[in-house]
Amino acid sequence: MKAFGTEAAKAPLKGLTINRRHTTSHDVEIDILYCGVCHSDLHTARNEWHGTIYPCVPGHEIVGRIVRVGDHVSKFKVGDVAAVGCLVDSCRECQYCQEDLEQYCEKGNIQTYNSPDKYLGTQTYGGYSESIVVDESFVLRVPENLDLAATAPLLCAGITTYSPLKHWNVGPGKKVGVVGLGGLGHMGVKIAKAMGAEVIVFTTSASKVEDAKRLGADDVVLSKDEAQMAKYAGKLHFVLDAVSAQHDINAYLNLLRVDGSLALVGAPELPLPVAAFSLIPFRRSFAGSMIGGIAETQEMLDFCGKHNIVSDIEMINIGQINEAYERLLKGDVKYRFVIDMASLKK
């Protein structure tokens, strides 16, 4: 079938032909309608995290319609709208899989692209393609009231921010900082606000102040302004750090109150130096978080359906993907690209 991907780290993405397995007894085949563009797609396509297997077909923010189901499929039927996120399988037997934490599978989860494909003996191929075949246990339902294209980024950006906000009990009475107003950060603002928290956005860009408030922020701090930063020193219960560039992590750890936590969901290329006295005097915690399990991802989608939350998107066609990657590097998108996959079929 048709797909779009790359055959080398420095090569542009182009049209490719890939193979998909036939539906087995517990599989569904999904005709892909929309696929979000995640920064992870770019990192993997260009082998910036190392270990990319080529040809690489990215895409793990998938929304589509089911066109075929296996004989033993019980959760879905032909015609259903369905979604696929970052995971398409796991061992299903280890402690973490049994606890619905497939993202931390002890034997290694199978990601939607660039993971071993146990059926075809190749690598998995992602959502920049006509369709995808996935075990029903890793397929998700989309709330009927949500715009399908704007729902696609929830499958990564949504769950990446929802999971730590839920884990650290964000809600009424909590002051929450969101660092960085990009694809992840703008979802963090929307979700934290819907959870009932007071939300403060920290950004280096004055041009994003009004947009942060539009998205629901109660206050916006220009992080280069020491006086503005001092206002929240030792005041926040939780900080969600969504910045993937190098930055001073201690400046944000120092915003936490006693027993406060900072969770990093951005992925800077180089280590971030942490000063001991940014943590010790206030019993602060510095943590990380990675997407969510299938049950929690469904919970996130249902939460977003209840609160009418979707991503702010810019729709593109598949032929614009290389340009979109360059714009993504410059932060020139508000706030997530989504590919209209009908353009691939044309």
C-alpha cells in the first residue's frame, strides 16, 4: 500500500510502498483519515535518537475508520471510528502490562513505528500510510463529539501530558506550572485547567502571552524576567516541563513548594545539570513520564470528550511534510500539524 517515509537519515520523506499483514483473528484494519505530526517523527526519521531502521514510515497519532475486523474481534465493528497511538503491542504478561502500564513493558513495548514487527519480520510502519492493521486490544474509541482531525494529536501530545498531570494528582487547589507552549505544552494547559488547577505558563516568547491566556492559563510568566520568576518561587505544587531544547532546569525546580514535583516530558538531546540544593532543602522531586498505557489513553480521550478538548491544529497534505518538519524545528506551528491522509490516496 501507499505510504510516505524516508530511506535515510538525511533524505527527504517521499512516497513509498509498504506491506501490511492481513487481519488475524483479533485484528482490525483501519483506513487512516488523519495523522498528527509529532516531534518524535522528525527525531526518528532523521535518526537523532539513533537506532532508526530504514525505510522509516513515521506517525503515531492516528484517527481513522475500521474497514475490516478479524473473526474474534469483539470491541469494534466495521464502520467504527477508531484511533491508534504510540503503542501497537506489548508482552501483556509482565507486572507493568498487568497494571495497564504497557508503556513500561519489561520486555519492551512494540511501538507504532520503528519497532520489530513479529508478523512480517520487518519493522513496524506508522500512520503516514493508507491504512494500518492493529490488534483490537491496542485500538481506542474516539468520543463522538470531538473533531476527528484535531483529535489525532491527543494520541501522543494528549496522553503525554494527561498521564503525569493525573499521576501527580493535579486538581482544584493546586498551582501548576507548564513550561513551554508548544505541541505538548498547549495540551498541558488545556488538560490541567479542565482538571481544576490554577495554571501558570512559563515561556521565553512574549508573543505567546495572549495565546496562553486564550488556552486557559491563569497567568503567564516570561521566564527570562527574574522578577516575574521570583513571584512564583516556592509556590507551585507541580511543574510540567514540555521543553525539548536545552534549558536551566534549576530555574523551574526552584518554583516548587515543599514536596512539589517537576515532571519532564520534553526530551532535550543533552543532559540537564541539576543542582543538589534545587532539590534537598524543599524535599522536591524531579521525575520523568512517558505517554500512558492503553486504558489510561482511553480515559484521556473520554476526559477530553467530556470537556470538549482537542488540539489546536494546522492541516497539511502529505506533500507538505518536509516543509512541516522544517517549520517544526523553528517552532512555527500553532500548535500541531495534522496530515489529511486523503492527500496520500490522491
